[in-house]
Amino acid sequence: MENEPAIKAIVKQDTRVLTPNEYYKLKEKLSPHYICICDVLLHTGMRMPEFIKFSKHPEWYDVRRRCIELPTAAIRKKKTVYKTRQINLTLDGCIAVDHFFKMLKDNMQIPSRQAMLGVLCRAAVEANLPEGDKGICPKMFRKTLVSWLMKAMPERMFEIAANMGHTLVVMQTNYTNLSFAREDLDAIRKFLKGWGEA
């Protein structure tokens, strides 16, 4: 349609917040190994150092309770009120984690943050995401998950804050006023279906 406004990237503090459609388009340009890693990062919202530690400790994952129990040793962020953390998963999140550990057994390597940044930026440009690679980085999966959770279920802010390891002040300041198009919100709710329900 003529004069239709350009779709803009959602970028908060220099980090992209993906829509579900953008994520699916990005995945089309990634290798199976990168898809596996990105799926786990998005479903868990883990920081990269936490994710790397988790890759060596499958015993932290409880499939029956659909969660990951991160111990103190895994939480590398210095300024946090959470010494341990339970990460809730959807059924699809459990499938992603199961697939991740299978890929690790098949000798999949976890790339460095720099290598991952380069691959994600190239994929974003190839996928024709709005504004290309603006705000694209490994941290965007964490920011995307918390943004989706807060938009889909704001009444569970205490639980979401504990899940992400954020204070309520951080949640209120950064995640209570994000807007998504109606079709994006429908897709977000579908993606998060069953989150935190064992």
C-alpha cells in the first residue's frame, strides 16, 4: 500500500526486542546449531555466562517441574538480589532444552559472544528485519522474553521478576510500558502458553 508507514525496530537501551515474526524470520537465516542456542536463550532468558554454566550442568534442569534451578555459582551478575533462581519453562522451552543437550552430546560448540554477535547481525540483515541489525545482540533474547512476559501477563510481575533475576524497580522502569501490534501480542501469548505451569 502506498504511503504505508515503515515498520520500526523495537530497541530499548540499545538492545533489540524482537517480535515473534522477527524471531522466526531470523531463525530462517541461522544454522541448526545457532537455532538450537537461540531457542534456549529465548525460552530461558538466561544471561550468556549463566547459559554457558548451564550447558555443563544438565542436572539443574527439572523436566518434571518444567524449570531450571540456577544455583548461586551460576548467577554471575554481581548486583542482584537473587542468590539462586528458578527459571520457568513452557513445554516448547523444555523441548528446546532437551534438544540443546542432545546437540551438546553430538559435540556442538557454544560460540563466543563476539562470534554470535556477528552471525546474528548478518542473519538479521539477510532476513530483512526492520532497520536491519539495529540493536541485534545475544542479550536481546533475554530482553525479548521479559518484554513478552510482561506484556502477556503483567499481573504476574513478581513471578516474572524472580524468574529473570530483576528487582521490581527494574521491571517497572523498563518493562511496563512496551507496545506491540495486535498480531504480535496474539503470537506472544501463543509462544508463552503454559509458562510456569508444571
